[in-house]
Amino acid sequence: MAIALSKRSNGSVGLDVDGSFLAAAVVDGNSIGRVASADLPEGVASDGEVRDPAALASALKDFFKRHDLPREVRLGVANQQIVVRQLEMPIIQDEKEREAAVRFQAAEAIAMPLDEAVLDFQAIGASQGPDGVARERLLVVAARESMIAQLVAAVKSAGLKPIGVDLNAFALVRMLADPGDGNGHDSGQAARVICHLGGVTNLAIAVGSTCVFTRPLRTSWNAEDEGSAASLAEEIRLSIDFHMAQPEARSVNQVVLTGPDAADGRVASELSSRSGLQVDVAEPLGRLGTHTVPSGDDPYRYTVAAGLAMGASA
């Protein structure tokens, strides 16, 4: 199953397989319909990858039966088996020729054998070259096919129907972008960093509602480790520096933290001190609100799942 960056679906469940829990969300228009979550046994999934497919299938089967959730699901991925790059090329009208040109350039820019990967892309901007030729900037995603196949196989074994695989980063941007921000093509608009503190620390940089950069971070938040906040803040700062070194990168004016560990103020304080940027903790479900989240449940568990369920292009 290919990564789907721009397909919209209705009536499906956004399913987040975090390292320590499952989270599912159904979005009905501009509101959260239903949510459910359950802890995952240790060793089923870690670092954003499935480690025990049979155990995951069993957990999913029980989870969906217990909560009587729809069987069509949109999956999300975030791990080190995914590479995201920006490419620039002349605008090509013929879709087949455009796809071939993207694949040719991607083979040089992405350190992954493309015959072992699923590849997708979307336009994130346009410009005119010095020669007067119209050009477009593309965000290209390559994911290790075996990693995707293992996740999809486990989901199918649970009796579910996966209808799309998306990047968790795009789901984050989709959920937390301000509808008034537009698509980011306004040249004066600054970028915003969204960092999800969960089973995988996932960073996305967005201009308006368009994700222009993403990477899973190697540092995970650990509340019991006194040096965790400093290490994580430093990796976020370095990721912002890397983004700023890219051609036509927009300046960053804000960092937004989300995820189950976002409420701990140590990361925000450390990052603000190191970067000089405004650091805020996001509303977990953005403009959709948390009124349908069961009392006592952590609404930050559902940020990615709800963004996946929305299923729109980020």
C-alpha cells in the first residue's frame, strides 16, 4: 500500500499505533465523533515500528471489538525508515512524465534504494527560475516498503481494512494548523514547529497548513531522566537550524509541543532558553475540541489519530 499524501476519506478511523498505546479517533466534519485508547504491552511496537505483528493483530482485534469501531482505518507512520526531502524541478504537465522525473531526482537525493521503498510527493510551492521557466517545489516521501507492509499485514490480520497510510507529521499539521493560515504560499508567512512527544518524538515544520519539513527525532522524552529535557531541546534546536539552511526556508517564529508528555514544562523551558523562540503547549485536538474525550482520559493521546482521520492533505 502506497503512502497517501492527499487523499480524503469519510467515515474511517484514524489509528495511531504508538509505542505504548493504541489510539483511535473518528472525525465527523469539524468535530470529534468518537475516541478510544488502550495501552499496548511492552515489545509490541517501539521506535515507530511493529516488533511483534501477531501481538499487534491480537491487540487491535480486541480493541476494535470492545469499542465497536468502524473497520476502515487510516494508518500513520513515523520512524527512521522514512526519508523526507524537498526537490525543485520544472513544472511538467504530463503526470507520467512528472512522476518519472520525480523518481529520477529522488534516487539521487534519498539515501534509500527506491526499489525497496514506497514513494509519494506533493507540491508545496512554485517559483520562476532565472531562465524564466516555471518551477515547482515538491515534498517527497520515501518509506521502506517492508516496514509499511508489516504494519498493514498486522492490521489486516485483525480483520481491519486499511484505506491509506499517511505520515504522522502531516496528521499533526492537519490537526493543529490554524484554518486562517492558508496553504503557506504567502511569501511573508513565518514557519511554525510542531513537536509531538510520544512513543516517537516527531517534529514537523509547517508554513500555514503545508508541512515543509519533518523528521522523527532520535531523542525520546523521559520524565525520570534529568538530562532528557536538555537533550531533546538541543535536538529540536538543531533540527530547526537544519531547516533554516535549506533553500528558501522560512524563518521560525514559534514551537508548539503536543503529545502525552507535552504538559511537562521542562522541555518548553529548556527549548525556549536555547532557541530564543516562543514555545507553547498546543490544545490537544486543536479547533475540534476535547468535549468527546472520556473523563479521566488523556486527550493528547488522540492528536495524531484525529489528524489521520481528517484525511486531508497537509
